[in-house]
Amino acid sequence: MADTAERNSTTRSRSVRELVDSGHMMERDEGKDLIASDRVEGTAVYRPDGEKVGKIHHFMVGKRNGRVEYAVLSFGGFLGLGAEHRPVPWEALDYDTALEGYVLSAEEDTLKASPTIRDNERPDWDRAYAAQIYGYWGVPY
Amino acid sequence: MADTAERNSTTRSRSVRELVDSGHMMERDEGKDLIASDRVEGTAVYRPDGEKVGKIHHFMVGKRNGRVEYAVLSFGGFLGLGAEHRPVPWEALDYDTALEGYVLSAEEDTLKASPTIRDNERPDWDRAYAAQIYGYWGVPY
């Protein structure tokens, strides 16, 4: 599957197949599917039309099972949204290799009305909260 | 079996169930099971005897599926290990609520001989690499 160049290189992080799939050279060094946690933080979030609306501030992961459940987004300066954070189910985001960021399929009104986390708030991240957030975004928990 | 081993253990590790049974309340603000990505980074890693051996520098997560596959540990100053990073399968770490950190069950020699990532290295994070790292740590990929 991998071509000769790929087989001959043990140091390059990008597979030829990945370059073909994405149609351009990617700058990331995490390989095809994995990304460093500290690089997810700060990754841009776009709407389906390619408009940048915010970025991933951090994400919430199961301490034990290692599953990412939420991306916590910041929108300061975009769409007139405030500086507060907004939790989104991880499954509501699609990674786009061309944009090198995540796409959130949501109308502007949906985004503006979505649940927020204010600076002094500490969500419980429990089942009730999941029902609220996953429910809002229409994603099964 | 695990319960018996846990009860007989003289280490500082306590099972989650024991803490729940004793009514121990957790101080963290991430809730019972979730932790913020930027708080995993920097979390201490202990050996089963409670000795701190290093910390989680960052972790590697699937861009799309949101699964944590590796913790990348730094050991500078501990056990005479160098400053290089060492990737460990996420499943090789156990979160310990009493220690408020992760426990890595490994003999000192195993730890010292474990695969490293030098500063200028960029692992492929592909199946061959997984076979190497997960294989070394005896964890199914």
C-alpha cells in the first residue's frame, strides 16, 4: 500500500496516502490520525461554509477510559459571541484535513443560543449535564 | 481477584470503590470522571509504591474518534532518567484518586529500557509504532 518512498523513510510522519487523500501537504507532525493534546487546544473551528467561528480552548476527557466527550470552544470576537466558553459534544465536530481544523455544522442562531460556561461556572460533567449538552446538539450520549 | 489484591495492598493506592464507600469527596472541579485536557498535561505519574517518577507531558488523541491512545511522559530528574519523552499506552496508566495522579505499574528497569522520543524525533503514530509501544508495555492495541 505504501510506496517506495514511504517504505524508505522511517522518520517522515506523513504517509503518501494521506497526502493523496487531502490533496495537499499537511503541516502537522502527528501522523494520520493522532494529534497531540496540546495542539488540539487552539485548533480552529469552522462552520460548513469555511467561516472560522472560534477555536477549541480545551477538551474534556475520561480520566480512566481516555474518551474525549466534550470540546470546550471559545468564540471571542466571532459572530458577536461573547468570551464565554461553550461545550460541544466531541461527536458534533468533524475534522477537516483541508481546513486543518474542526467543522461544526450549526446555524448561527443555534450557535448563539447554545449552552455556555461562564468564568465562575464549574459544570458537573455528569449524566444530567450530558443530557443537556448532548441533547441540545442532537447527539446521542 | 482484583478486590483481594487491592485489600491486601500495602501501597498508598486505594480503589475508587473504597473512596466511594468511605464517602470521600473529590476536590477537583472536573466532576467524577472527566478531566480537562490542559489539566491532564502536567499530572504526576507514580509507581505502585507511591513514588513519583514523572508526569504526563501531553497525550495523543484520535483527531476524529476522540480516543486517547498514548500518554507521553517526561521523567526529567526522576530515577536518573533523562529529559527525553516516553510514550506509554493510555491503558497502561491507572488513575488513582488518592494520589490524584496516574500509576504506572513497571519495574525500574522496564521503565529505563522503555522506548523514548528524542527532541528531534517525530513518531509516525501508525500501526507499526503501536505494535512497538503497545507491544513493549504488553497492552493489546
